[in-house]
Amino acid sequence: MRLYDFKKGIINSKLNEVAKAIKEGKIAVFPTETVYGIGANAYDENAVNSIFKAKGRPSDNPLIVHICDIEMLNKVTKGVSRIEKLIIDKFWPGPLTIILQKSDKIPLNVTCGLDTVGIRMPDEKIALELIKKAGIPIAAPSANISGRPSGTNIADIVDELKDKVDYIIDGGNTNIGVESTVIKVVANQVNILRPGIISPEDFEKIGIKVKLDTHIFEDVKQGDKIESPGMKHRHYAPKTNTFLVDCYKENTKEDAKGKKMIAKILKIASGTEDIICVIGCSENKKALEKISNIHYIDYGSKYNLLEISKNIFTSLRQVDKKKVNRCYIEGVKKEGIGIAIMNRLIRACDYNIV
Ligand code: TXA
Ligand code: MG
């Protein structure tokens, strides 16, 4: 594996090398504005297979195809509708994946046999230049072993993937921290299949009706119709037994919620000999970190959901390193990017809410 550091800027000769290697069938980790991806030539069935192998990804979970311009969009899809074009104009390049009809150029292992394909034009210079230089669309899932939190910082990624990929490009910590919003347009309405920083209000603002898929906060039950295969797979969970503390369910004032969270955790900690880990906001740190059987992981200010979003996967990855008996995570308000954060946290806790 070769690791190239682009934190101070793109080194053209190195990016050319990675682009050529990807075109010829190798796989490379590269940054996007959301999370890092593991990329392969989307037209090359064997290269795409190497991604599934590297991640240990279930063979029924399709990959997102990353493009750098509309010319590429037209090669990989067919029949983009007026409303889809409107959405593309508004949100690309950006953290939005749209499920569209695939063209015959995309091999079936990219989409796991589906006739639709998820497409995204990332808003990240390294990613866009890489696709442009390679001259082909790049299929890329998040950079992590399947089921683990998505890779957002290079240390975790190198640790986990160094023996599994050909190249890793270090572009520093990613800006958003949770993966792109995944949508499908059905009957002129946007269905959000996976929430991200582009929120329901962003579509409403441009006059488009939005529906959140029911599986965003609920587990898949037998017989349910599943719009996106990713919904039924376990995700982001630490090996440690983890619980979500959701104080926002209750209709109390901001201040009271903070106090309630602290009181709940203090009660849990004092009622046990166990060492527990708490992932929560900066505002509660002082009150909780002094308790002898609590390890506190500060995920950022509760008044800055983007900061929490940036830190959330790195925080989840720290839990198992702390060697604790249990972990409790403070929930956030389900609004804006808070919807995406809660979607990831509920899964990380395997739907255990206290
Ligand atoms: O921000 C992101 O989207 C990152 C960066 C690297 O672009 N990528 C990412 O990929 O998160 P991945 O593979 O971890 O998640 C892709 C999600 C999965 O939940 C998958 O089931 C869904 O998109 N998906 C892909 N193609 C689909 C399709 N044709 N129909 C429905 N869902 C699809
Ligand atoms: Mg993923």
C-alpha cells in the first residue's frame, strides 16, 4: 500500500499515478466531503469485486458511483427526469446521492443486480480531480470494514485498511463526517432513504415534497419492503454493549434536558461497579468526567450539530479501545443534520434506547 499526503495540497504526479492505477483495476482510498471512500473503476467488474472483498461487504449492498461532470452522468444512467435534473442543478457537486436508472455500461455487481444505481458528484477537490484524471466513474463505498463506523480520519483508516487497498490518499479529516443523503424520486416526491447534511427542509425550500423512509429510525422487520439494501445491515456498532440516551423524546426545555441527561448517567454510574464509557456533549463533560467509573468522550457542543457530525464516527471508534463494560451515548435533536446523526446512533446502539 502507498500512502500519499495531500493535506498541504494535491501533488499532481502522485494523483496521476493513483488515477492511472484505478483506471487499470487497482483500489484506492480517497477523501470526499462526507467520509473517505474506497474507489475502483466503476466499469471494471473485477476491480469492483476487490472492493467487496477488501470491506467484507455483503454481496447484496450496492455501491455509489462517483462522477465529476454531467457528461459522465449521461454515460452511467438513462432517463433522468425534469425534477431529478432540478435537484442535480441545486445540490451537485455535494453530499447527495440520487438513485437513478442505470445504463448498460455499469456492471451488475456495482448495483448488486438492481437496475438502478446511486450516483453522486462529490464536492471535494481531490475526489473530483481523481475522477477527472482517471477519466472513468469511480464506484466507492465508505472506507471501513463492513459494519464498522465509516472512515473520517486517516489514522483509523490506515489502521483498518492498510493491508487491503493499493493506495490511501490523506486529505485530512473530512468536513461533514456522516455519509451523503441518499434519495430516490418517486412520483415527483423525494424519498429520503438515508439522511445526511442535505435535509428535508432543503428540498421543501425548492418546492419539492419530501418523505423520510420509515426505516431511518426503525429496525427492518420481516416482510417489510426495503427501498435501500443498506437499511437492513448492521452498522457503526462498537463491540462494547452500547445504549442511546434520548432526552429529546421528552418535551422539556434545552437546559432541563442537559440536567436530565447528567442525572440519568449519574444514576446509572452510581448503581454499578462497572466501568462505563459516555459519549456526549462538551457542556456535560465537567459534571461527568470526574466520576471515577466514567470515561467521557466529548463529541462536541450540543449547540453545534455539524461539530458532532464531524466527530461521531471517530468517537464511536474510541469506545472499544477504552476497555469498558458498557457505553452510553447522548442523543441529539432530530432536526437538520441531527436526523442523520440520530439515524447512525440508533444503529450503533442496535436500537437499544434508554
Ligand atoms: O457519503 C457517501 O455517500 C460515501 C462517500 C464515499 O461518497 N459513500 C457511502 O457509501 O456512504 P456506502 O456504500 O457506505 O453507502 C451506500 C448506501 C448504502 O446504504 C446502499 O444500500 C445505498 O447507498 N445504495 C446504493 N445503491 C443503491 C440503489 N441502487 N438503490 C438503493 N440504495 C442504494
Ligand atoms: Mg458504508
